[in-house]
Amino acid sequence: MTEFIFFINQVVISGAVLGCIYALGAVGITLIFGILRFAHFAHSELMTSGAFFAFLLAALFASWGIVTPIPMGFVVLPLAMVLSAIFALGVDKGFYAPLRQRGAKPVILLIASIGVTLMVQGLIRLFFGAGSYSFFENETKDVFRVDTSFLGSTRPLVITEPQLLMIIVTIISVLALHFFLTRSRLGKAMRAMADNADLAQVSGINTALVVRVTWVVAGALACMAGTMLALDVTLKPDLAFNIIIPIFAAAIVGGLGQAYGAIAGGLLIGFAESLAVFNWTMVLRPLNGVLPEALQLPATLALVPTEYKLTVAFVILVVVLLVRPTGIFKGASS
Amino acid sequence: MALIELKHVVAGYGGAPILNGVDMAIEQSDIGVIVGPNGAGKSTTLKAIFGLLKVTGGTIEFDGEDVANSLPDKLVPRGLSFVPQEKNVFTSMSVEENLEMGAFTRRDDFKPTMDWVYAMFPVLAEKRRQPAGELSGGQRQMVAMGRALMSKPRLLMLDEPSAGLSPRYVIEIFETIVRVNKEGVGILMVEQNARQALAFASKGFVLAQGQNRFTGTGAELIADPDVAKSFLGG
Amino acid sequence: MIARSLSLFAGLFALILVIGWLMGVPFTSSRLVEATAYALIALGLNIQWGYGGLFNFGIMGFLMLGGFAVTFISYPINPSFWGSDGPWMLGRAALAFGAGALLVYAARQSHRLGLRGGWKTFTIVLAWSVAYCLYRSQIDPAAAYIESTAGFVGGLGINPVFGWLFGGVLAAGVALIVGKIALGLRTDYLAIATIGISEIIRALIKNMDWLTRGTLTVSPIPWPTPLPQEYQASGADQLSSLILARGGYLALALLVLAAAIWLVSRAYAGPWGRMMRAIRDNHVAASSMGKDVKSRQLEIFVLGSVLMGIGGAMLVSFTQIFDPSSYQPINHTFLIWVMIIVGGAGNNWGAVFGAVLIWLVWVISEPLAKTIFETASYWSTSVGWPEIPDIESRSAQMRVFVLGLVITIALRYAPKGLIPEVVRRDS
């Protein structure tokens, strides 16, 4: 039983947290791809800058003496999301829209987004330096330990407050997104434009408005993902840059342009990474009692050594691109 | 004053113009049909009216106002609607959602219009929750038309509505077009099925090499030996 | 057009002279050698993108392969490895690898035994799993053993130029595999796939301590031409020995670059080049004309990678140290892309020009930023404001910002590059 709880701590909780972050980032990527037809590489910078917005707001609130029961990062999140949405709109207006007007190919837009990534990274490092910051300098990070001795386990179920809130917030956001896309006029217009941009225009849909809404949604979700990641680990300038590839992998695995696919892809890759580096020996240890001497389990029995954790996403991506380029939910491909 | 009037319209996709001075006029009571050989500029005329390509000469007057080179999202609220020939439904969205998209520019309650469309196409009412991509060709064409009608247009433009349809659906589509016209919507359509379409056209235009060669009622054009010989084929 | 190219190159030459005067000859000579290597790499990318329209964003991986190749070939032999059981264990691991590969191949041919659909897929997955376990069972103990006894396998002690060639060969081999997998995808997918693959290569090289010493790095790696120390030993003073030695290396590097440019230009001008451009500009039309698009694209991809491998090897030889952690996507992938976008994709001279220009901009932006910050700090303290903290690290970060800015400006104002492709009128 102890082993089972260990498994839940290491794989289920850890995978869920990672999966939520990947999912929120991937939804933004997939929406931008569906509507604007290009791979927005600078999405990681929307996430990192969003986290920095939240950090600054949290520090500001703390300096005003405001104290809240839940971590300040979550309290300021809605405000930070607004700032990120405005930032995303600004980036599009300044860098991508001019190129789109001149009929630039998707590849050129990808390169432009790389330029944006570098500039934003440079600016963040310029203002904040290359070190790390913590959301929890002035408040404690609550850790919940659920005693599971009634189940026969010697280990408690461990989950931190940010992690728990993260999962709840993600669920709420996914539901909100679902209602937006299926019940609201603008949400349906977004789906229409992703489905058939020319027909959407012919139907009289204001395509410029839909593009703006897309950036607002993508920017807000990216801010959420980045802030949650920073709350779970620490805030550094290359916070999200390291995970941009798993996020793209999640979007592609789920089918580019399919919002639900992106969520599924994010969770899949989050769990896959946690599962891949999980040390099975800890769980299978009781078996050592029944196995003969020669077949004793080694000290660490993991599918993939821990150093290769991020590589798991790349491998999944390559395999999916080979086997089913349209992804789980059949999005766009070649 | 005609509902829509084209005067010496010159338009193209960038290089050499495809329309070289097209003149035509339609009333709200008309069913206008454009026929002619391939490459004559039939579809191009509709696209030029709807702002989908650049008009470099002449005027397109809708209600007396020049709307040349306006974008669709400005034209639809004025009362123009367009059904493209291909990819004319949102395949991943349900029939009802397709219709809702047609009403995007409307601010008022469009349920009565939706009921009217369902009354006109009963089979769509049955399949309202199905994704449009799962329907047959003829049913898709109905969804496409329904979508265009949701904005309560005064002029409905259709690009080869009978293309690729089985004969039974061709008749049904043409009958629907006549019915829609009787309910007060002007029609301007391009057709390959020239004879069949001209049979109920109140105004026919024969386009060749980017210009309007013959104008008359449908019946007149069918009866005209020059037209029949050169342009109507079989 | 020619006049413009010549004046641009003249300007570049003037820039080199200015930098030489401002920063000193030793600094400038090193930068020029590096610029030559980058020019070769940019040429490789130009072949892939400018000629083939292929979007390779995994350049870093190929550079690492080249670096590893030259390290393995030219680093002195490690007697404690060859004297131990290490080679024998590696041999067994190689056998296991081969057996695993055979197993997977057999599984993919299992349809000949009548296995179809779901059963065949199951067999293939099973074969992969067994092959993986088999290989891991041999390589893990081998790796642990080598790391504990000999440290790492060491090198072969052969002349570095062969290391450069091996870099090209290794890059070609990997490019062949990657190309077969990824070239069918649309351009932005290919970009992401190549990024992923280059990250996989980086993880492997960084962590295979038994082969590459990983983060412990390998040095010193020998030069193909005489080192400064050798000149000093025969009586030259420090400055002249540096200049002579680096000049020698530069001469060799320029020779390699010139040979590459000549070969590529010849190919471009001939029928092969015309076919390539036809495929790039409209591969749907080209394939309907019967041209084997996939094979041609694979050729281009491999050819470009060869140049990248050689360039990567040249860089590592020059710095004499192979450090897997020093490879960053910004420096080793994006920088090259900026080089050909700004220089002119589709034009060899544009690629070379872009490489030298961007490399110089990249290396002087840090000292330049530092000077600007220090001057600003001086002015701010003299009016009573605090001085700017962390000038060192902030100056280093400015390079990244400048690079992004250069990309943005280039895309807006010179989308075809400063020395763009010459559109030939094919008769």
C-alpha cells in the first residue's frame, strides 16, 4: 500500500500538475495555429512574461500590506491575465500583423516569432537578471499531508497548496473554455474560422475581431500556465523556454487546431514524462522477497534515466509525427 | 434604380484582368443567371461583387452606393449574401451552428429566420445537430444556402449551386431557389447547367471573355439561335 | 547587383579592420577563424533552406555531432580504456544493438509471415521493447564500468582533419535517418521535429559520459596546424606566435570554405541545381512531372548537414575543448538562421556575408553593451542615481535581445536578405 501511495505521489500528482501546465500552454498554441495558421514559437515568452506580471503584482500587493489565505500568486492571477492578454495583442500588432498583411508564409511568421522570443527573453533578463525568484519569499507554501495509515500505508499523500489549486483552476478554465467555444457567438466564430477561414469571411464574420479574441485567450491561458509553473518551482527568465517543445508536442499530439486535443495531449505528455522516469523498483520491492537471488531488482529500474525526462516529450512527438501526423483528434497536418 | 448594377467592371486576380467591362443590373424580384463558356469570368463576377478580388475599373452599385472593393463583413449587413461553389460549409460544426454563423452579423433575434430556413429544408431540421461534414452533397448544398439566407439578404448570390449534384438534387435546389425568390430575395447565380437554369431565369446574362455578350429573359436567350449555337452547348 | 555585393563585402572588410583596431589582433584573429567555420555552417543551411526549402531547426545537433566526431578521432588514445575490459564490453553492447536492429527489421517484415494489421503492429512494438531492453542490459554495465575504470573511451589520436571529415560523415548518417523520418512533413512541423531531434542528440551526448565525458568536458583537443606553443618553442615571441598559429588555422579553414563554395556553386549552376530549385518552388508540380521529390530533398538535407558537421568539428578543434553544456539553441541554431536571413537565403555569397557579419555583431554586442552600460552608470552616479548593477551578466544578455531585434528588422525591411538570391533566367 505504501508503494501505491508512493506511485500516486510521484506519478499521478506530479503528472497531473505537469499535464495541467502543458495543457494550458498547448491550448493557446493550438488556437493560434487553427486561426492564424502558424506555429507560435514565442508562446513560451507569453508564459514567462505572464508569470513575471503576476510576480510583480504579488510583490506590489504584499508591499501594500494585503494578506490573503491562498497564495498571492493565485489572487493576482486574473489581473496578470489581463496584462498578458494586452501584451499578446501588442505583440501580434507589432510583429506578426504587418507580415501577415504582406502575405508572409507560415515559415516566415515562425522565424518572426523566434525573433520575438529572443527579444522578450533578452528584455526579461535585462530587467530581472538571470537568477531565480520565488513567489514564496514572504509567505509559506502550504503542504498538505494526507495520512493514509487507515489504508495500511506508511507514507502520506503529499500535495502542495499551489498544486491543488492549480488542478482546480485548470478544471475551471477548461470548462470555461468549453462553454465559450460551444455556447458563445465569438467562440463559435473562432471555431468557424479555424474550420474554414474563407467561408468565415464570406459569412460576414469579422475576422480581425476573431484574431484579436484568439490572442486574448491565448495570452490569458499562457499567463495562467506560466504563473502556475512558477508557483510550483521557481521563477526564472527561461522558465517556459525549456518546456516549449513538450507544449508543442502536446498540441501536435492532440491534433493542431483542436482545443480538446491540446488538453488531452498536455495531460498525456505530463503523465508520460512522470511515468517514464518513475523508479519501478520502489513499487516492486515487495517482490524481492519472492524472487530468487539472481533476479533481484536493481536499485533503480526506470524506463528512462531522470536526465532524459524532457527527452520523453521529444520522442513522443517524433513517434506521433511518424505514425499519425494529424494527431489524436485529427487536426491539420501536411 | 436597380438593386445592384455593375457598370463597366474591370477586375482580376492581379495580373491581366479577367473581367473587361461587365455591365449588368438585377432587381430584387429577379432571378438572374450568368452563363457562358469556361474562363469567361462568371464566378469572377460574383467574387468581384463580394469583394473577394480587386476591382480596378468601373462601379458596382448596391442600392445606388458604390460598394466595389468592400469587404464581406461590410456587405453582409447591407443585404448581400454569397454561397461559394466549394468548401461552402463548416464541416466540423453542426448544421444548426452553420446556420448560426450565417446570422453572425445580426444583432436581433434570428430564431424566426432559422425556423423559416428549416421550413424550407425540412431534412436539415432533422439533422440539425449533425456535423455538416457528414451530410451528403445535396444536403450540404442546402446547409450552404441556409447559412447564406440567415442574414436575411436582399440579394443572394450562388456560384454553380448544382455542381456535382445528382439530378434529383439539382431539381430540388432550383425549385428552392425559385421559392426563395418568391419570398422576396433577389437571386444572382452562375450556372453550368445553362438550359435548365435559364428556364426559370427572369434575366439571363451570357458572359464571354470577360464581357457581357447577351442580355435578355431566360426564355429569350434559350430561343435565340446565336446564343444557343455558340454558348449554350448541350 | 555585383557592385552592391562588392561594396557590402568591402564594408564588411572595413568592419573587420575597425574591430581589429578596437579589440586587438588576438581577439580578432580568433573571431575570424570562428566566422569562417560559421560561414561553412551557414552555407550548409543555405543548401537546405535556400535551395531545398527545408526548415532545419536542429542545426545545434549536427554541430554537436561534428564536435564529438573530431574529439573522438583526434584526442589522444586512452590506454587505460584499451587495456581494460572496456572494448570487450562495448563490443557486446554493439552486438546487442545489432541484434536488436535485426529484430526490429524482422518484425517490420513480419507481413511476409502472414501477420497483418494489429498483430503486425504488436510484433513491431514488442520487437522495439525487446531490442531496447537488450541494448540497455549490455550498455548500462559497460558504461558504468568504463566510467569507473578508465573515465571515458578516449580518442583515436588521428589527425584532426580526418576528424573534420568524420564529422561530415557522422552528420550525414544522422541526417539520412532524420530525413527519412521527417522530410515528408510540412515546413513548420519539420522545424519542430528537427528541434526535438537536436534536443535528443544533446541529451544523449551530454549524458553518455563513457563516450564523451559529458559535462566533465574533453580537452585539450589538438590542432591540425601548429599551435602557438610550437612557434614559441622555436623562438617566436608570444604575440607573433599567436598570430602565426591562428593565421595558419585560418588559412586551412578558408581553404575548406573555398572548396565548399566552389563545389556547391558548380552544382547549383548545373542541371542538378535547376531541378532542386524547381522542386523548391513548386514541389507539387515537380512531382507530377515525375521528379522524385523525396529523394532529392533527402540529398539536399544530407549535403547541408555534411557542411554543418565539418563546421562544427572545425569550431571544436579551434577552441580545443568539447563541452556539451556549451551548446545552446540560441547560439548554435537561431544564430545561423539569422545569418542566412540577413545575408540572403539562396545565395552562397549571401550566406557567407551574413555569417561573418552576424558573428561579428554577436561578439561585439557584449563588449559594446558593457561600454554603454558603464557609461550610463557613470552618468547616473554623477547625477546621484544608483549605478546599474550586474553589468557583466546584463551585457551578456543584450546579445540575445540584439539578435531578436536583427531578425525582426531583417524580416520587415530586407525579407530577401542583403545579398538575395539571383533569379536566373533558365533558357
